[in-house]
Amino acid sequence: MERRDFIRILGVSSSIIAGTGLACTSTNKPNLKNWAWLGGGKDNTDEELMAFFQKMKDNRIHGILPGGSNEYYKRIAPMAKQVGLDLHCWR
């Protein structure tokens, strides 16, 4: 097989594969969640935290990983739930 024939066959084959949807592409969106680490925030008012959480949710953040005390977690858990953010706390 000559080089010219090989390139022609390769081009035709590539067109057929791309046209039939056999190419290595997927139309399924991955089920990934975006998380954000948070520190502090204890000095913010509830209104400021709610606005911040809403902004995070609007910008495709699915969950937060805050650092803080048990009191801080108890304070922000209802706010995160109201906005629709997942919350993961640890000690």
C-alpha cells in the first residue's frame, strides 16, 4: 500500500467513525460534586453567611468542609441545609 492510499483510507475511516458516533466521546455528564474548604467565619453575621452560602451554591459548589467549633457547626448547619449545600464536619 502506498502512503497516499493509506492517508486516503485513514481519512475516510475517521470520517465514518466520527459520523456514526463511535468516537471516544461521551454525552453523559460526570456526576462530580464540587466541595470547598472553609475556615473561620465565626465573626460573620447569619445574614452574611447565608448570602455567602447562596453565592457558593449559585457558583456550582455542592458542599462545604468548614473548620470550627461545635457551636459554629450547629449555627451553620441549618443555613447550609436551607441553601442546599452538603456539610461535612470533622474533629
